[in-house]
Amino acid sequence: MPDSYRALQTALSNGWILDSWDDDTAAGLNALAAWLCSSGSINDNWVPTFVVNSDAEVELLKAAARAANVWLIETRDDPDCSPEWQPLEDASVLGRVLYTWTDVQGFKKADVVQFPQYLSFAPEKVARDFCRLYARQRATVRDDRDGALQIQKARSEHYRRQFISVLSRVIDADGIRGDTWPIHIRGDAVDELLQPPAFVE
């Protein structure tokens, strides 16, 4: 059996080739895609790695993985570094699937990485979960600005504009500020963005 055919069968058996957006697998893959874009990577062997910064994030990542029919193992347990998690099985197939969602692989050169295109046509609930998970990984609270969120990322202006376009679909656009990096979220939009993703509600 050719490797490409075997990989396709693996993806199909795990539900990673979607028929619709309306199931847990779609929600889980979307969450893993958001994690890769905000705090993860896919290496040259197509193995995805997800970085976490707290026990709460570990539980959220595991919930996303379960929804996507993925089982994870911790691959870096170093007190001086953030923990890393990778798929226990079929890692390179999952990496290839997530690459089609995110266009993320190897070194993330700031002026080359594109914002995921599927979010421009995915249902609003999918885009909302992506933004919520992205914010959980990248946003910091600005106490000097009445609790506004700040999202900073080493990405191009085109990436920023696309990100703001998707944010404007799912939270109050009046609360979004960002003519340049960083992006600031204020007012009621902060509460909207900090809600848990739908698959864990």
C-alpha cells in the first residue's frame, strides 16, 4: 500500500477529513489549528507540537485533542521551559492535515506566515472558537488600560489585517483597536473573547 494511500486511510478513519463543521472532530481540529498558530509548530517530519503554559491549558489542550480523536503525550518536561505535547499516534498524518488548515510548518518567518484562510468561510462558531483559543495563548491583560487585552505576534501587517477581519466577525468590532501591532481589545469585547470555546462549555 503506497504511503500516501495509507495516510489517507488513517485520516479518514480518525475523522480528520471533514464532511461538515457540525461535529466534535471539526471543533477539535479547529482548536488544534488555533494552538499551532498561536503557540505550536509542525516540524520537518510533519509532527505537530503544542506548547502549554499552565495546568489549565493542559486540560484545555487535552479536551481539544479528545474532540479531534487525538491522544497526546508530554514530550518535554523541563522546569525551565514550557511543557510540550505531541500526538501519541499518527503524528505525521495529523501534521499534514493541520498544515492544510494552517500553512504552518518549520520556522515561522514573520513575513511569510499566512493567517488561516479557512476562517474566511468557516461558520461563525468556528471562527469564534479559533479567536478565543488564540487569545488564551497570546493575549495579555493591560492593567494600565482598564483591563484591555493586548495581542502581540511577530507577523506581517497582512496577517494582522486578516486576524482583525475575523475578530470583527465574532466580537464587538467597536472594541478592537490595531492600526499596527499589537492588537488591543477593550470593553465588552474582552468578555466575549475570554469565554471558553464551545466544545468545552
